[in-house]
Amino acid sequence: MAEPPLNRDEFVKALRAKRDLYWREHPFHTRLHQGKLGDQEIRSWVANRWSYQAALPRKDAAILANCPLPDVRRRWITRIVYQDGACEGEGGLEAWLRLAEAVGLIREEVIAEQHVAPAVRFATDAYVTFARERPWLEAVAASLTELFSPDLMRERLAAMRRHYPWIDPAGYAYFESRTSAAVSDAEVALELVLAHCRTRAEQDAAQDALAFKCDVLWALLDGIERAASDRSTDLT
């Protein structure tokens, strides 16, 4: 006999419990927030993270392609516009490129992913593939790492301003805007998951998807940490 579904409060609690798997306590993040990263490590982090940032619109497009519900698609498509911008020179991806320039990277090299480590590329591709091949609801559930990100981004922004004064403050626009945007995006995603996960199997799949995304992020930062420790790479 199939297990009965969790009630709403139990399900939310189970999803939020995945916070323990989130990359907040990754050693690289800890060193970043403590001001212990060198200039080259900061540049490597920004350059490698571009691979993940640039993949987000493609991930969200895959969700849209798999979702048969117009009302869901109308709500989800705003994520693509947020990252790509409504026109040239706007959006989250443009803001990340400005961060890249603020730390001394060359925009064209970042866009071409010349400094992206293989492990980072692999983790990013795994996330896009998941969104493309798994049911749309599981891919939406995977995005619920946004439940845990606003506090981390606020902490990161404060730490970077305090410990890395050499970074042009104009580069912080991504974190300044994304902190609030992540809150609203997480609310939409959580609402969709709660409304459409009606069976225990669907609820379990949603939890597994969120755990998978946490693994992707952790693996991505493992790759960044290894790349950043390669002192032979000069990103100036």
C-alpha cells in the first residue's frame, strides 16, 4: 500500500530540512566570507560561476518546454527574462559580467568560458540535463535551493565589501538585486510544488530533486575550489 501524502506543514518541513545539504558551509564559501581568498581565487570563482549563471535560462526553458500548463509557464517565464534581461545590457547575466569586470576579468573571455574548469562544466550540464529529462515538477522542486540563498547572499555581499575593497562596488549589482528576487522566486516555486505534488511519491520525488540540486551546487563549488587553488592560472 502506498504511503499517504504528507500534510502541507510536514511537506514544507521536509523540504526546508534539505537546508543542511546546501552549500552554505562549503569550505570555499567559508574562506570567501572570512576574507581568506586571494585575488586570483576570487577571479576564478567569478569566471567559473559564469558557466552556471549562463545555464540558468536554458534550464528554465527546459522546464517550460516540459510543462503543459499555461498558468505555470506564464509564472515561470519571468525567470528567463530576469536573467537574459528584457533588452540588451540588462538582466542578471549582464550584472554577473559586470562583476567579472569589477574583479579584473575580460568580459569576452568569461562569456567564452575560457577559464571554466571541467568539473564545473560537468556539474552545470548535469543540472540542465536534469531539467530537460525529468518531469517539470521535479525541476521546479530542484530550484527550491532559493529558499536557502537570500541569507547567504546577504552574508556574502557584506563580507566581500568588508574584506575585498579592491573590487569595484559597481560589480555587486547582481547580489543586490538577486537577494530580493530569490525570495519571490522561491515563493512561486514552493507554491507550485505544494499545489501539484499530491501523492507521497510526488512529494518524495520533489525532495530527491532538491537534494540533487544541493549535490550539484556542492560539486560545482568543489570544482571551483580546485580550479581556484591552481596558482599557475593567471586570470589578470
